[in-house]
Amino acid sequence: MTFLYILKIVFAVLTIITGLYSLVKPKDIKGFTGLVVDGSRGITEIRSIMGGVFIALGALPLILGDDTAYFVLGATYLVIGAIRLVSMLVDKSVERSNLISLAAEVVFGSILVI
């Protein structure tokens, strides 16, 4: 098992952890995302989208053990990063937390698509 493959596994696990955190503690993601949950509808949205999607995206490469699944996870991170960058410029939200998220998305995505 190569170091690169180990990194891919670690990134998939971190993706699952992000999803689990959103699923279990949807009201506490404000510090992580800047989102404020206002009501049960918002909680359901965070649990299902941020929780469910990230859990599935992280788990499928581990379950399938397939390079294509890791590629899809990486491509997803790169698209999220690209959209975040445009949004940061358009919405004038260039701030530390967005820069950290962008860096993580670029690093995770770049390694996962290899």
C-alpha cells in the first residue's frame, strides 16, 4: 500500500467524519461552516445534505475499493473548491475559514484524482 493510497483513505475517512458531525450535531456547525440553523427544516437539510452526502461520498470509495470512486470524491472536492473561490470573490467573503476550507478542498481533491 503506497503513501498516496493511504492519504486517499485518510481523506475518505475525514469526509465521513465531516458528514457524521453534520448528521449528529447540525446545530453546532456554525463554527465550522458559518451556517446558522433556524428551525427543524434547516436541521433536516443539514443532516441530509451535509451529513448524508458527505458520509456517502467518503464511504463509497472505502466500500468499493475502486479508483473511480476516489476520483469522484476528488472531483467533488475540486468542484466545491472552484465554486467556493468564485463565491469568495463575488460575495466578498475572503476570510480565514474560507481560505482554510479552500486549501483543504484543493489538496484533498488533487490527491484523490491522481
